[in-house]
Amino acid sequence: MSSQADTTERLTTLRNHLASHSLSAYIIPSEDAHQSEYLAPCDARRAYISNFTGSAGLVIVTPKLATLFTDGRYHLQASQQLDSNWTLMKSGLPDVPSWQDWLLSISGKGDRVGIDPTLITSPEARSLQASLAVVGAELTPIQENLVDASWPNRPSRPTHPIFPLDVAYTGKPYQEKIHSIRQDLANRGLHAVVLSALDEVAWTLNLRGSDIPYNPVFFAYLYIPASDASESADEVVTLFIHPSKISDDVRAHLDAGSIRIEPYDHLLTPHLSSRASLLASRKVLLTTRTSWALEHALGHENTQFERSPILMPKAIKNDIEQEGMRQAHLRDAAALCEYFGWLSRRLSQTPSLDEVDGADRLEAFRAAQDHFKGLSFDTISGVGPNAAIIHYKPMKGHCSPIPSDAIYLCDSGGQYLDGTTDVTRTLHFGTPTDRERRCFTRVLQGHISLDRAIFPPGTTGYSLDVLARAPLWKDGLDYRHGTGHGVGSFLNVHEGPQGIGFRPSLNEVALLPGMSVTNEPGYYEDGAFGIRIESVLLVQEVETPTRFGHAGQSYLGFENITWVPIQRSLILPDLLSPEEKLWVDNYNQECFRRVSPLLPKDSPGYAYLKSETGSF
């Protein structure tokens, strides 16, 4: 994790641009033009101006103030990375306003608040416009991004080649996906849909890329007309993408579905407005995550906003995708066992190794697995106090050695052709304290409670979140992050719309068979240690004696597809019920049964797996 940097010069340059545009404030979101969580280096504007590198947050800069808002996952990290120019607003804490409310409190009549219109969704922009109007201020779209104008040697936008993903991994040809989308648009009386989320474009076309680190996506938009739209030159499925990305293989892949290719930046030009004029009374569907700039290009009167029609089909994995995820997690478990076995032996040797050395070694074990394409996010390799930083990223020269007498938290994942993995295990290679063991055991009980849950159709992750927290609450413990998120199929490691957590939006989407979700309760004691246990689950139908209130519909539960053992030395057995002890025994023994065939019997990984999978 980077240390503090002096941001004075950066802010001075930016404020000069504010003055030239007569702005009272300038908003700098974290996201790019596609509302991506993870960014290409050229889009890391908030990180550049503030030096805060977490994946979530928003900056507001005025002529005199510089303020960063971020959630509980990053409170500690942000406090360490921001210099004295900045005020940290710890979102989610009592008496801390939202960034919108804070902006309104400092705005008044005649004020102009600027933002790059490609970086805010249209619904958010319209809501903010209305709120600012109440105090006499206005939201002003600034076409030139002012951080870009302040950023010397800004990285260029990547144009890496893309590649087709075989139907053996996707389970469905992209032509079938597009046919379903076009038919649905026609049935609803819509003219077309524009997909702007990068993972939705990649999933729909069975293509993958590498424009954003750790996410196999590429910069593009996809225009899909309804099946009954006029088949004129303007009304065919069109991929807006930089031409240099298209190889002969990709062109043949797209030609098979009669997909037209146009330059990436054509979508945000009057070219699209002229197309919109053909719509008559039928509208183009834009997702609620579409940028304000894209709505302007089409014309507000020509559009309507809804949740993306791709979200649910992408979230509900078909049988091929589910099996791919199972196999990817098995190989991933073998790599983790190899790493933990190697680490447990290496710690007794010299020279010592640090958190980055550990993360690099783990990546090497993953790279040796079949179908490996890269990591799914920066490995969180943290010991002691660093483990308490929820999204800690070790950096050479600024990280800690890995000792044998402190908690070690390892949260990591891989991208494989057949699936994406995300797993966290918390270990101690010496003798943990009673406090550490008690906290670990409470986290484990929350993990077990959620894993064993059986629930009726229509249940949301919002409703299940309490299962993971209740054991921690018995000791007055909790954690400031969600309990689980969806995981893509060789796509983004964070995938919606499903999840398990306390955000009200998670009460809007029921968990459905085929969805993936993580199970990751934790506990973090600032300055001391951090604990998290994370596995990936698939939602499945389960057999129950009756189906009260849901005749014809099965109740649901979870299938665990992560097979990395839980370390028993961190458990206080007396806290566990007999059923919980049985769960740990069965789970660890199943880890050995499934993963041991993938490991040489004379390897450190096999020895580690065998030593950690005995019974109480």
C-alpha cells in the first residue's frame, strides 16, 4: 500500500482549471465512463489527485477544500494515504453526511458545480441537478476532464487485442444471447438497447480482453436493435470498439453473427443522435448505470432507463458455467494449499520474506494451473496490523515481513478460462492469543451459519446477512463491509445484482438457483490483526420435507465450491456447538478428498492439506 504523497501541486493545478471554468466545486468519482469498479491506469483520476488507491470513494475539490468520501472498508487505508491537504469523510459512520448532502451544504445561489458527464450516471446527474437547483446552484457538465488536464504523463488508454471465449466455457453461443435480447426488446415495444458496462459487453458477445488489470474486459459499447427493427444500415447489432483490438479470429467470430464494428468514440457523437431521430415513438433502453454523456448523445426524449436486461442472465450461471467454476476452484485450491505448505516451511528459513514475496509466490503457484489467465484482483497479503486494513495492498519497500507469531490474512483469486475465484483464509503459523482465537471462532461461526442456510424462494441477501453477523454480535463484534458479492464466470470478481449485506439495494434482488455469491464475514481490530474467512457459494435448490407457502417451488440453499481447509489452531473448540464442530470436520475432510488428487504426495501442499484436515 502506498504511503502519503504531497498533493499540493496537483491540487493547485486543478484549482486553476476550476477558476478558468468559473466552478465553485468539481466532483471526481472513482469510476470510468463505463462505471467500472476496477480501472485502467489512465482512468484512476481520483487516485491521482488524492493519492488514495482504494477501489471506492469520491472526491470534491473546491477553491479551498479537498474532501474524500469513502466507506468502511477503506477508512484506515485512506487515513494513512491522504496528506494534510485533505479531509476524510468516513461514510457510514454516525453524523457523517453523504457526499451529496455535504455538497449541498457548501453550495449556494449562482454556484456552478462541475463534473465530467461521462463519469456520472444519468439518473445520478438528474437527481443531483434537482437538489442543487433547490439552493440556486447548478450541475455543469465539463467536457474536458479537469484532472486529465492537470495530470502530466497520464497513461494512454489501452488498446490490447481481444479474443473469443469458446462455447465450451460459456455454455451458450452469443448469437442465442443476442436473439433473446432482441426478441425481448421487440416484445416490450423498445427500439434498441445500448450496453455500456464492460462485463455485459464481454459476456453478451463471448469475448474477453485485458484493458483493465485483473478483469478480462475491454473498452467497448454494444448497440442491439430489437428483432423487428428495420434492418437498414443503421439498425444492425454494432460493436463500438477501437479497430486495433480486432484480430482476424475476432472478426470471423463477429461476422458469424453479422455484428458490425465501428470506432469506439462514434457512440458519443452526433452520429448516434441522427440514429435516434429514426426512433419515432419507440425508445432506446439505457441501463441505470449509463453515463449522462451517453444519454445526451441519444437525446433524453429518445431514451428510457431501467436495470440492464443483461444483469440477471449473466448472474444466473448455466450448467456449463457452474461446472467451470467448480473446476476452477478445485485447481485454485491446489495452488493455495501449495502456497500455504511452502509458506509454513519457508518461515523457519532465512532470509525472511515479506508480504509481497508471499503474494508473488502464490501467483506463481496459480500460474502453474491449467487455464490460468491472471489474477482476479491484487492479492491481499497482510500480517498483524496490516491484516486489519480490509483491502490492504502490500507494496515492496512499504510492507511487513511475514513472521510466524502473527495472524496472516490472505485474500486472493485467479482468472481461469472456466471461472473466476475469490478466497480468503486467515492463518497463524505459531501460537495465536486467546483473543485472536475467540474472534476467529466467532467469524467462523458466522461463516458456518450462512453456509448451512436453507431459505424459501424470494429470499434476498439482505435478509440473510444477519446469519453471518449474529455470532459476532454475541461478543460485541462486527465488520464494516458486506458479507458477500456475486462472482463472474471468467469475468469481474465483483458481480451483481445479487449480494449479501446490509445495503438496502440488496433487498431488491432475490437469490436464485445458479447465482454465485461469496460468504466472507470478518473482524478487524485496528493496529492489531484482521480476520476474514471467504468461500464462494452457488445457490441451488434443496430438498425439504414440505414447501410451506411455495407449492411447486423448491426451497434454496448453498453449494460450497471453495475447498481450502479452515486452520484448526485458530479455533476455540469450546465455543463451537456439536453441529459446528461436525461442519468443520466434514468440510476439512472434503477438502482433502477433493484436492489431494491434484497434489504430489511428496509436496509441501499435500503435507499441509493432510495436516489441516484431521478431525477435532
